[in-house]
Amino acid sequence: RGDHVKAGALFALLCCAKHLFLTLAPVLAAVFVAAHVRPRQDFVKAFLELAGASIAALAVGLAPLLVPAWRAGRLGAAFTELAGRLFPFDARGLVHSYWAPNVWALYVFADRVLLKVLRRS
């Protein structure tokens, strides 16, 4: 319906809540640019609207973490710690819960089997 700016801001807040959705960011950025920026004559203004809303939402979501660090003069250390917690390659790796993918695979398998069984009946 044309609410791409609101959708971009809400997606930015969603990424603050669950960083797993960061993997969708490049695809959604391309979709938002194609749907919101490309069709308009004032594409620079449209892009700045979209980017500004998304960056403002990220700022609101990350403010409780970064403002105290900024006041203490440790903003660089806060960004380093945030990146380390989002992408823990050194200690436990990205897949630290070994049972979760197995449960997900069993769920998908059961879903496929039930789908085929229910289609036949």
C-alpha cells in the first residue's frame, strides 16, 4: 500500500529485537528501493526518507546500549562488544545450540510428510 518508509523503520526495530533478521536486510533494502525510490521523480528525497526512517529506528533501538557508553567515553568499545555479541566467532560460534537445528529439521520433515498424506486423503 505504499508504506515502505514505515515498513523500513519497523524492520529496523525488528532487527534490534532479533538480529537473526539481519540476513534479510539486503533483500528488503533492494525491495524498498525498487518500490519506494525508483518510481519517484525525486528519488534522492525518497531515498533519504527511507534511509532516515530506518537509521532513526536503529538509533532508538540501540540508544539504551550506546548512550551510556557515549557518556562514559567508551563508544568504540561498545560497538566492538555489540559486534562480538552479535557474531560470536571466537568463543561459541554462530550455531551454539546444536539441538535446535535438529528439532527444526524434524519439524520440517513431519510437515512435509503430513502435507503429502493430507493431500492424498
